[in-house]
Amino acid sequence: MATKARTGKKLVIVESPAKSKTIAQYLGDGFEVDASMGHIRDLPQPSDLPAELKKSSVGKFAVDIEHGFEPYYVVSPDKKKKVAELKAKLKDADELYLATDGDREGEAIAWHLLEVLKPKVPVHRLTFPEITKEAIQRAMAELRDVDESLVDAQETRRVLDRLYGYEISPVLWRKVAGGLSAGRVQSVATRLVVERERERMAFRAASYWDLLATLAPAAEGTDDAASRQSFQARLAQVDGKKVATGRDFDDRGQLKAKNAELLTEATATALAEGLRDAAFAVRSVEEKPYTRRPAAPFTTSTLQQEAARKLRFSAKVTMQVAQRLYENGYITYMRTDSTALSDQAVTAARRQASELYGAEYIPSRPRVYASKSKNAQEAHEAIRPSGDSFRTPAQVAKQLRGDEFRLYELIWKRTVASQMEDAKGSTATVRLGATAVSGDAAGRDAEFAASGTVITFRGFLAAYEEGRDEVREDAESAANGAGAGSGEGGRLPVLAQGQALDALDIAANGHQTSPPPRYTEASLVKTLEERGIGRPSTYAATISTIMDRGYVRTRGTALVPSWIAFSVVRLLEEHFHDYVDYDFTAEMEEDLDKIAAGQQAGADWLSHFYFGDGTNPGLTTIVSGLGEIDAREVNSVEIAPGIVLRVGKYGPYLEKPLPADAPEGTVPERANVPEDLAPDELTAEKALELMESAGPEERVLGQDPHTGHTVVAKNGRYGAYVTEVIPEMTPEQLAAQPVEYYKNGKPKPPKKPVKVKPRTASLFKSMTLDTVTLEQALQLLTLPRRLGEDAEGTAITVQNGRFGPYLKKGTDSRSIGSEEEIFTITLEQALEIYSQPKTRGGRTAAAPLAEFGDDPASGKPIVVKEGRFGPYITDGETNITVPRSTAIEELTREHAIELLAEKRAKGPAKKPARRSSGGRAKAGAK
């Protein structure tokens, strides 16, 4: 057999074209770099399996559950051409280098390439934390084989997610709504958001009062108040008892601190009046050194959190921008749980800090950070600027723009700051007081407290300061003012024990306790990581999924759950409790880590998860033993006595259940729930208001003389409308349908009659459900109204839309003045409108639905417009459809900027691949 002639060529395969282009710059002659374009194989839909497998143990999941949970992989249809190209290049190569990412997913991609390409030449696995010449040279010296344990862990995760989703999701379809999904991490994330909303719904606010005093050292000689440094102090004790603050109440609004003094408006006001002429003096002064350490370098999770806080990026945008920065050689690998820096990176950060801020800004020894993640995964160092020496933001400003520059700058600052000195200073805490001298409070002792921190050496703060998420006490802390908290930089005057003070002002302030704040993307990511749920690298996709499914929507930066999320979570809690349990989910993640470390076999773990054992029933046993689930109960929430919220096919609505003795056919009272109303805002009072303001569900107007159909006016989710009632076919009409026959002469079963869609039209703004007439309804049902054709023969119609009346000619729409014009405008008038240019601001151009100022990336104005497929956001360069889960009224500037950034991050839309004429690629088992 002839030996293959050596060509000297070496084929390197990575995941993406951008990565291949960057790597190619650093490899010498003889190397050819190509991209697999991500995964080349995956589990097919069971419906796409070959006929002989559909009835086998593979048929339910495309996984052989009876033979070691062997996955049945197929080459994705859109990757067949790429696989053919890689095979052709491999024929001319002497060696194959698999340079996919170094995490579990990258390892799995490398393994799939091996399985499909079946190379007959030496194969090398190499990984590098950054795409630089030095990193690639080091990787070439540390070649290895594909890590089978990492592959096993990733395959187990993929099969686990298939089992979980395919067993539980159909239950949601049957009992809640079609198109929903359950997932190992997404369902738990949804539960977190729903539980927080439940806490807000159960929360009862409590009122409390306190005093805020403005004081200054007592005047000496000719000193006036203006020349003395004033400060603020908050009331801490009355007659030796602690004054109640927001932290002393539980979520039911009850005071939980036994020895706290609860001030009412009357007692606080009386005490303030009694202290106005009292003699204040300093009772104690305590000063302590202040030290603050820098935050660790970024992990995937902390990068997502900080980008959300400081740049208003969603987790998805953060990862997309970070991916581009990594692939183009600007930062290290962006999927990591490690806070460690390489020796080269530590040296680079310390050198740069010293050059930019001075030698005194770096500690004598390098800082070392340990990971705090519950399930820290193997792999890389922290996310940092790439290279053995860092490029400053100024040095990359010409190559990077917009979101890429902003994220690089954030990563650079955090990395350099992590190797800088502590911020140092001092914190002074002062206690001062007086005895009330007049009024109802006379004789009562009041003690106030003030504190202030002075930074004497900024240290790492010269480069970077970490952001923080909102906590429940934020509102109270903000109200306390700079003098009463420990706000950095709040300098107090020099005070001594016993020193007299003048009270410049004493104000009595009322407060209310605050409900727990809703999750933001940043705080949800933080909670998921702290609980050990899922992997930070998947959080962006998880949050996108729960939004796309309609489980969660955004209000500003807050995540608000939908009522359908309440139904889903309730069903899962009651019937699949373990599978949305936080600890159980975290334990699954720990088990996957053991598989990655080679301590456990994936097939054995999957068997335990799916089939169970003596102590664990297993998923299949739980699903098969579900019994009857009351769908109506699952989709109901009692809002007030006698008022229940139902989650229906067309959205949530309120209903007053009928009494047991109600006559058959009685329709219960109902009211629609506004889309923009958050669950915690649907209080008992609001529910009563909605029920009282709701008109009749349906009003019969009469019969259409042309069709004989009954015409009714109804209240719908999007307002009142009129429609016709199409009667069901009678048994006689069904029996009279023509009979079709098979070729053998036997009659075919009768076909189900096609349901005729009734005509429907929204009421004009000038009409109401109570006043609309049959004549008006019949006129509305004629819409759209055809006016005629233009000179080219294109039809022109007039109709009413969600955002007002408009003309339509092909794809060209023009707004008209009022709804009443719909029935009066003529063809000539329409042609006149179309003869005018479609300019913004003119009568014939629809005004923007919303305007949000200039985009920070493009510098162009952001507007929301009505498009052919619904409202969309644009800055004139980039367009993105408004998500279905976000109402236009709730869309904020920050969210609009985020959506545009996300669309830019995806790049231009790819053209669909041409279908090949070949048959299905052979399916390869593992």
C-alpha cells in the first residue's frame, strides 16, 4: 500500500472565523487555519430520526436510554458543507491541531471533530487563554490529547438537558400553555424571580419617624454659623432606647425588635420642637483606621454583573462583545470561574500601575486572589487584557469603538486596580445629645449619631471602583444623608468629648419600609453563581430564554415575572419539586464537576437521574406517576376574597367565581388585567377597581342583514371590538358534505370542517362597548376599505391600526388624520397623499412612537417606529424589533440602547444556506 506523500502542511481548526484570522497571524509557514463554525454535530429532533430508530430506545430523546444513554448525533444540515471542506483540507495535511476553546464545550467540539473527520494523521490538542503570539508559542510547547473526562461531562450535560426538557415541557404544554419550556437552569432562574415577586406581593409597608439634625461647633466670640463646618446627625436613641429604623420591621410590617422605640409623627414632631433650644454636646468620639481592598479580576459572572451596572449591558451583549474582544486578541478567554492571574499578567499590571500612578500605588508583594465560586470550574485565568504587557485604553482607541472600547476599558481598569494598594483613611463616629426643654417631649433625652470617612490615600480607587446592586436599605440610606451614613469622603469637623454644639436645624422625617428589590440581570447572575446553579458561561443564554418564553420582562433594569411564570413555577413546585429546588440543582452541577474530573462516569449518573434507585424515584417514575393535575387550579391565584386571577389562552384576567347554585350557562364577571401591571401592583384594591370599571364581556348588537350572522361587541385584551358569530355546522349539514373514497372504493372518514374565521374590528376611540350601534359595527366590519388603484394598478386601502388610521399601497403605509376619515377619504385624496414625499414630521409620515435621544455608540437619534412586522427601534443604522415581552410604554432609553447594542454585536444577518441535493449525512453514534 502506497504511503501518503508528506506535504508539510499542518491544519489548525478553531471555532470561529475571527479567531482563525487572528491566530493565522502568529503561526509560521505551513500552517493552515480554518473554523468549524461552532458545533458540527448535535442531537436531532426525535421526529427527524430514521424510521427504524423512532420505535427503538433511541426514539424518544435521540438518546439510547437502554444502552448507557448513548447520544445519537447527526451532522447539522448547515454544517455538511463545512465538514466536507475540512475533510478535503485534512487530506493534504500531515498533522491536525484542534485549537478549540479550553472549556468543556470547546473540548466537546474538538471531540466531535475527531469523531467526524476520522484523521489518519497525528492529532494534537492545544488551548490558549489568550490569542497572542506568546500564548500560542507556549501552547505549542504544551500539546496534549483530547480530555475524555471533560467531553464526558459536556455530553452528560447535553443529554441531561434533553431528558429534563423533553419530559417536563410537555406537561407545561398540556396544563399551562403551548410553546413553553422547562429547563434545568432556566426553570430555577424563573423560580427565583417569581419568589421575589411573591415576597413583594406579601410585603406590608410600615411607617416610622426619626429626626435629622444639622449641627455645628458652638460659636466662639464673633464666629457666625456660615464660618463653621456643619454636619448632619440622625437620632439613634431616646431615653436610652434604640430608635426603630426600617431594618427593625419584618415583611408583614410588624416591629421585630423588642426594645426599639417606634416614633410616630406626633412624638417625632414634639421631640424636634422640644430640642430646638436645647443644649447639645458631644458625648463620645471614636476614630478607627479605614482600609478598603480592590476587587478581584473579572470572572465571567462578575464581568456580566459589572457591565450591567456600569455600562447597562445585558448579560447577552456582554458575552457577545467579550467574544469579539477575545477572538481579535484584546482580552483573555471570557468564560472562566478563576480570579487568578498568570505571573506575566501580574507583572504587566503592577508595571502599568506604577507607570501611571506612581510606585507608591503598588504593594510590596503581588496580590493573589482565590475563587469564591461555589463550583469553580477548571480552565483559565481571570479575564484581563491580553499579552505580557497591557495596551492602555488610549492605545486601542483607534482600533476599538463603541461597546468594544467601553468593555475593554472596564476590563483594563479592573485588572490594573486588582494589583494596586489598598485605599486608606480614617472613619470617625460621633455620639452627641441633648435633653428636650419644652413641649410634650420636655425632659426626654435624645442621642444622635454621625459618622464620616476621610480617604487619605486613594490607592486602587485612583484606577477603579466596583459598582453595587440595589439592596432594600438603599432608600433609607439615601434618605439618611451623607452625615448619618458612612459615606466615603464625608468629613466631620474636629470634635472633642464634651464640646458644645449649636443645633442649626432639627427636622422630623417620616419613612416607609421598602419591599425587597426585584432582581436585575446583574443581581440574578450573582445569586445563581452564589448558589452554585448552572455555569456563568450559560447565564446570558438562560436570561434570554426566560425573556423569550414570556416568563420575565424588563422594567428599566428590573426583571418582572409574568403571570404565566407564576403558573409554570407553581406546577413545577407542586409536581417536580426537586427539579426546581436550589440545592438539588447545585448538587447536579457538583456531580457534573466530578464527571469532568474523572471521578464519576456520565452514563451511571444519567441512569441514576432518569431511572432512579431505592432512595430516588428518578425523573421517568415521577412523570409517569403524576396523576391528574388540575389545570384550572394551577392557573389561578386568589387576589382578594371572591376575586381570582386566571391565566388564560389570551392572557391573565380577573374573575368572580360563580356560586354553587348559579343557573347553568351563567357567565361569571370578568375583567382584563393591563399588560403593564406588575403582579405586585395587582393588590386587592386594584382588583376591585378593575372589576368595577369593567363593562359587560359581550353585548349583542343584532344581525347582519347580508349574512344573517349575529354581530356582538366584546371586551378584549387590547380593548373593545366587534365581531360576528359564525354558527357551528348542524349534524344535517355535516352529513350532507360530499363523501371522498379510497382507491379500493371504501369511503374515507369525514373531514373536520374548516373553521371560518369571523370578521373582527376594533372600536374607534370615540366609541364604547355600551354605545356602539349595529350600523357602526357593520361599517367597521367592512374594513379594510378598498379605495381603488393607482396608475400602476396597485390597490390602495384604508384601515385602522394599533397606532391609528392609515393608507396602504403595497408595502408603503401613510398615516391619515383621524379615524373618522377612514370612511370619507377618497381615492383622489389618497393619491394626493402618496404624491407627497414620505418625510419625517410631515402629515403623511407616521410620527415616531417614542424618542430616546442620541445613541452613545453611533451618536444618532434613537426612535421607535411602527414597521411592517410591528414596532422597532432604530438609530438610522441599526434596526431591532421591540421584543414581544416589552410594552412600548415600558421601553426605556437604557433598554433601547441595550437592544441596539445586542443587534450590532450579532453583526449583519447571514444569508440562508442553499439546500444541497444530497441525502441525509450518516448519523454517527458516539
